[in-house]
Amino acid sequence: MKLLNDENIDEILGLLKKFHETEDKNFEIVLNRDKKQLENLIINGYIYGKFEKDKLIGFASMSKYNMLSGLKKTKLENRIRKEKFFKNAGINDENTAVLLNDLIEMKHRGKGIYKELISVRLDKIKMLGYEHVVAYLNINKVKGINSFLKNGWEFGTLLEIDTNRYEFLLHYKI
């Protein structure tokens, strides 16, 4: 596992492009990111990559949570439920990190890479002193959601992000 930097942006974009061309044409599961967004994420967060023979085969990112930004992206009818959950759990901008994009090339899935990518980020989050971690998972990623729940994560709330598109907000207390 390696911390990625600006030199890896083209490789990340290549993996995203391939994924969206073959598996996620409507950008429902992994967000589309452009070069500027990745540069900002590298500056303000962390992106870890898994390599095989010097070729990037998967990556995952995280950053400090920004509640205001998160609420702006939330449909109005979900905001009160989300704010209530955050208040009850003690989640705020200062004590919370968020897990962002995860992507592993299809032919490399099922080899424990996903667990490695989660683990390296949780280790970093603990080292940085955060008390909480949140993650948003597409409702269609049942296997991923079950994996989170089996590893101590809690169900936070269900959010409608678009017409007939839903995400689970998951929470992990450090």
C-alpha cells in the first residue's frame, strides 16, 4: 500500500475512466473526479493505492469531514434526519473523517485488497486523532455494506441522493 501523490493522478483517472466505461456508466457507485478534484484531495486528504508490478490496480481516499459541504449535497428532506443522527452520535467537523472513493480493478477483486484499503485509512484516521468515521455506500453495494457492518460499523441513516438512487450513511466510532 502506498500513499499516492500528484504523480499518480493520471493513473487514478485511468482507473476511473475504465470503471465508468465498463461498470458504472451512470456514475452511480464511484464518483467521477477530474484532475483538479484529485489535486485538491491529495492536498487536503489522503489517497492510498495498491500496485501490482508498478501498475496501480486500486485506490481509496479519505479526508476530514466537512459537515456543511455534506449537508449541501444532501436533499432537503434528508437533512434533518442526517443532522439528528450526527448530533446524537457526537459527530462534528473537528472529530470526524470520511472515507471517500474506493476502486479496485475487477480482475483483482476478491483478493483482500479492499480490506487493506480500509485498514490503511482507519490506521491513518486513528493516528490523526479522529473519534468518528463516516462512509456513504450506494445501496446496491450489498456485499460492501455487509462487510462494513461485520467489522463494527453502524448503520446511520438512508439518504436519497437522486431519483431512485439511495446511499447508506455508515458510522464507525474509533
